[in-house]
Amino acid sequence: MSKYNEAMKLLEEQVGNKDGLITLSTIALEPGANGISRPAARIVDAYYEDGAFYTVTYATSGKMRQIAQNPEVAVCIIVENFTADGIGENLGWVCDENNAEMMTKLRTIFADWYNEANNDEDPNTCLLRIRLTKGLWNDAHKGIRNEIDFINKTAN
């Protein structure tokens, strides 16, 4: 099995097919005190599948306005020692027929809290996909450092 396939298998085992918390970082719309762009981080519930994280959010939220301005994002999963860069994409209203398959999965995975946190009748309730571009498994205590290129499907 290639290093890339091993990394994908480990990612699927660690974070796939479940509700999990990730830190999602974007670039703030307002610069910092020194006038330079600054990061904006928050924790979101997400679902991982095939090189991407999915979450339900609101189209006019700060994170979505930031992603519309600059789709480059970063994610972090502390317990699994995984960080990655990616591209955030607003896939539109959760009830759009193009989102039906993924939303069926998400409503099942997030069943314990989904209806309390989201209003599917509101067209601003949207599906966010974070397509990973590069990632890093880094666990110094176990001697693991595995860089993953999701675009070229390589790892080292």
C-alpha cells in the first residue's frame, strides 16, 4: 500500500463517518492593528469524507463572508495531531437537490443536534465543503510525520 493510501486509510479511521470537532481558520476581513491580514479561527462540527470536510453553516456568517473573500482555509484536529490547508466552498442551500446526498448523510451523522441548530427552510442555511489540498500528521511522541498532498495524491 502506498504512503498516500496509508495516510488516507488512517484519516478515514480517525475522523471519517462521524461527527467531529475541527478548528476552521480563515482570513479575517479586517486587518490586525499593524494593518496586516490576520487569522480568524473557530471550532465547527464537521464530517470527513474522501479528502474533504463538510459542515452546515449560515451563508452570511463571518466565516462564510471571509471564505467568499479568500477561500484559502486551514483546519486542525488536535487529538489526531492533524493539520491541513484547503479550499472552502459554499455549496449553497442545504435543500438544493445538488446537496441531497451529502445532506442525507449529515442529517444522520449530526442527528443529535442538527434540528436544534439549523433551519433548513432558510435558504441561507448552507453546506460548506472544505476540500483539503495538503495535510500533515505530526505526532512527535510516536515519531510520526507524514506530509500529504491531496491534489497529487502523494505522501512522504
